Amino acid sequence: MGNSLAGNNFQELIFWLTRPLSAFIILANFFVILGIIFNRKLHGAINWFFLSLLFADLLAGAALPTVPQLAFENQWGYHLCFFIHVAPNFLFLSFLANLLVVHYAKYVCIIHPLHYHNSWVYRWAAFYILLAWTAPLIFACFPFIWNQWQPSLNCSSHLVFPMPYLYLEIYGLLIPAILAMAFMCIRVLCVSRRQLKNITRLFHSVNRGQASSGLEQQLELRNAKAIAGVSLIFLICWVPYIAYLNISLLAIKHDSVSSLTLIIVTCIGNGSAAVVPIFLSFINQQYIQIWRDMASKVWGSCCQGQSCRQKQVKPKARMPQSKPRIPETDPHGIQDESLPGEEDPKPSPATDETG
């Protein structure tokens, strides 16, 4: 009775931790995908890589509620047990592989800008996208080769994922891939910092003895934002995910982690990693430009409708009772404030041109 009540409480906790985050990840990726597809300016190699990453992140977000439930034993059959364990693992591996390809494509584009169009990552974009999906699928199917399945035992992660496989996945693939992405980000920031110094030196050589220009300050601010963004992504997203990988491996090996702690760490770790593409999408405003333009048009039409209604009401409210000349209002909302008895001054040529 106590175990069933605890299981129900854990299921409710998993529901409230994963379902809202999963819905947010799915909707955010869906809107960014539409923003890339319907914007012809973004139809390039790097953006196709990013589009594949968004699809992988959408699927990983959909599989997010099932990951914490894998810590419990269930009475499933052989094929269902392996599918429920292998499918989320494949989706998160493909998500990480696509994210690595995106970082590598941007790294090559920035480090070698003149040779980017001759690089393999540009000429063989479809091959890299296919590799980012097929390689995780092959690796995720390895548990079918060696497994410890026994019909008398319940389905659990101990039977599906052997310890050598988990060590190879975590310390041979996942953590090295995260460190490789961090290294590429640091290299790109170093290159941008060096270019910023060259631009600053050029400004100082041209404008000697003058104060720093607004463009120089904007470049400094942009570089500081890039450094802060990369640092926050690594600390907020990747550090919890690395902690989750180690804690989950410790829980499988020694059973020394409580179920509540494992559920919370699993939800936070996988959720924090899955929101990385969403952060990257909002940093690059071109991916959401179509939605910004649509929102600005709707807001402009609403404001224009309100201003038209105000213009129709305002003359009736301010109608003078005497018969002096009524101040006219031009289309831009600027009133003629000349007095009734005065003659209008002769318009100047400049006024005629602007009118």
C-alpha cells in the first residue's frame, strides 16, 4: 500500500515537472521551425542544420516525460521494454549530434570564412544531417546485441543498458561532445575578440584624440553579451545535464540515490539541455523575425484603429461655439495654431517640399 502511494506521488511529481516544460519546448520549436521555413533569406546550409536540430529538439521535448519513468521497474514485454528505453535514448543522442553539427558548421564558417564554401560541411550538408540521425540510431540499437533479458524479471534499465554501454555513452560520447562544443564556442569568442581589437585599433588610428565612437561601444556591448550568453548557457543548461548523467550512472551502479532525488535531477538535467536550441533561436533574432513582423503589423493596425477613432471623437468634443476659423489638422496630426485674425504667412519653399 505504501509503495503504491509513493508510486502515485512520484507519477504526479513527474507529470507536473515534465509536462509544462515539454509543452513549452514543443511549441517554441514549432514556431521557430515555421519562422525558418517561411523566411527565404534563411534557406542556407547552416540554417538547414539548425532546422534539423529544431526537429530533433522537438522530438526530445516530446519524449521528455517518459525519461524519469525509466527509473522504475515495470511489467512490460521484451519488445515494448526495449522500445520504451531505446527510443528516448535515440532522440536525445540525435539531438546532441545535431547540436554538435550546428556548432561545428558555425565554427568552420567563422574560423575559416574564405574557405567555408569549399568545406565539406557546406558542400555535403545533407550527408552531415543524415549522419547526425543515423549514427545515434545505430548506437542506440547496440543494447539489442548484448542484453541480460530474462522472462522472469521485470523491465528495468539494468536489463536494457549494460554498464559498459553506459560508460561508453556518457564518458565516450556525451561529455566529450559537450566539451567539444564548449571549446568551439570559446574559439569563436576569441576570434571575435581579436577582430574587435583590430576594429578598435583602426578607429583610434583614424580618429586620433577623439572620444570612442558609438559604434565601438556597440561592438563592445555586443561582445560582452556574447560572452555572457555562452557562459549562462553552459552554466544553466550543460552543468545540470552533466550532473544528471553522473548521478544517474551512480544510481544504476550502486542504488545509493533516492527515487525522489533521481526524478528531480533527471527532469532538471534533460529539460535544461533541451532548451539550448530555444536560447540559440532567441539570441539570433532572424529566426523569429517573421513573428516579430507579424506582431508589429497587428499592433500597428490596432493602434491605427484607435487613433482613427480618437480623431473622429476629438473634433466633436472640441468644437468651438463662436465662428472663428477652426484650426485645421493635417494627416500627421499636427494642428495649425495660427490665430483667427492673422493672415497665414507665405509658405517657404522648404515647407512646400515637405508638404
